[in-house]
Amino acid sequence: MALHKILKIVALLLSVAGIIFLAMIIAKGDTAIVESGEGVDGFLYVAYITFAITVAFVLLFVIKGIFAGNIKNTLMSVGAFLLIVVISYVLADSNQLPTQDGGMLSESGSKWVGTGLYAFYILAIIAVGSMVFGGIKKVTK
């Protein structure tokens, strides 16, 4: 219960700081902010702190969940994901491509973009397939 109270207080303090910085930005006006960027730094620091706290808690609870649960299943899931990434990397092309600004996308960059796309497609197919399979299994029972 003490952790919950601490988190509520931290969230309240960050909210108040964000509101104060937002009020300062609004009070200065759009032209002053565009010309100097003054007052935006504090607002960004609040966002950075909020992001860091969120990432820290996500990592904490993920690590806690890994050690509390069955580590064998966790390692199998991570291995399956890495296998999908390796398959995606093998399937991806490594062609140099022109970008919109006239530059060229390197072969390595093209390979990794293709890897991400193929991994997304494979994971999407698996997700849709599992939903269809689950629906069919539920209907047949």
C-alpha cells in the first residue's frame, strides 16, 4: 500500500509540474515560443522523467514476472520470437533504395527495414490465425 501512495504522490507532482510549465508556455504566446523555444525545456524534462519512471516499472515487473513464473516457457517464447526475426532477416532484400529527399537508403538499412516488415507480417499472420483457430475451436465445442 505504501508504494501505491508514493506513486500517487509522484504522479500528482509530475502532473502539477506539467500544468505549471504548460501555463508558462501558454502565457508567453506562440510567437515567443517559436522564436526562442524558451519554457519548453521544463515541459520536456517532465516528459522525460515520466517516460523514465514508466520504463523502469515496466522492466521491474517484467523481470519480476519472469522469475515468478515458469522460466522455461519464457525462454521458449523469446527463442520463438528470435527465430521469427532470423527468418525475417533471411527473407529480407538488401537493395539500395532512393529516399524521398533524394538520398539513398543503404543496403544494411534496407535489410533491417525489410526484416521489420517481414517480422510484422509473420506475427500478424500468427495472431490472426490463432484468433481464427480459437474461434473455430470454440464454435465446435
